[in-house]
Amino acid sequence: MKMQIQSIISSTGEREMDRRMMVAAVMALIASPAAVFADEKPSATLYRNPNCDCCLEYAKYLRSNGFVVTVDAKSDLARIRKQLRIPEKFEGCHVMVIGRYAVEGHVPVNTLNKLLAEHPDIIGISLPGMPTGTPGMTGPKTGPFKIYEIGNEPTPTRVFAVE
């Protein structure tokens, strides 16, 4: 009789353990896609002037940080910027489209990750000009970089990040 009770207890305990393991396995499967895809970054298309090589260095920098980047050399970047609704004051060296955002210039990865994580309701972000020391540009960094929001205003007014 004692053996039968131990067998029943053992059998019940094994079934409970099997049930717990099954629940844990299902929970892991449900949670894993979010964990796997959380670090995925959308692919980006970088439009550059065919005569500019710093844009290629910037694309290498992005790729080394996990971004999938297609580089497209275009002679008429002004037309692309107009289509993307980027005011002239925001212009950088090149323009990139990533997700639903326009990104002007040599914007550091930390700021790109912030943009993609926060999903702000803006056209994009810009590091205007070609400051030395930015990713892809040679020379020393001479001060903090101000990255502006590109909204519907004609001039940069709101700072998105400082690096």
C-alpha cells in the first residue's frame, strides 16, 4: 500500500512537473519573439552625392553597429530632400531613410537608437553640415553635437539629442 501511495504521489508530482515545464515552455515561446526582435533595426537607405566618400565611411559605421544599409548615389539630393520635406537649414552631407524617418548628416548611433525606440511624431532628425569628429568624418570632435528634430518648421528649433 505504501508503495502504491508513493507511486501515485510520484506520478502526480511528475505530471505537475510536466505541466509546469509545458507552461514555462509556452511562455518562453511567446516571450522569445519580442526578445529576438527587440534589437532588430529597420533597414536604411542612405542617399549620397556620388563624389562624397565620407558617406561611405558613415555607412560602414552604421553596419558595424548592426544596421543594414543600402547606399544609393544620387546627383540630385535636393529632389529627394524635397520629397522627404526636409528644409534646407537641416541639410547635412547625405540623407538617409530609416523606418519612417529621414535622417540628415552623420548622426551617431545612440541618437538613431533613441529615435527608433521613442517613435516621436516628427519627420526625422538632423546633424546639419559636416562637423569634424562625427561618425564617418575625419578630424577631432570640437564640441558637443546638437541633433535637431525635423518637424514642420522651416528652421531647426528643437534639439532632439546632444552627443
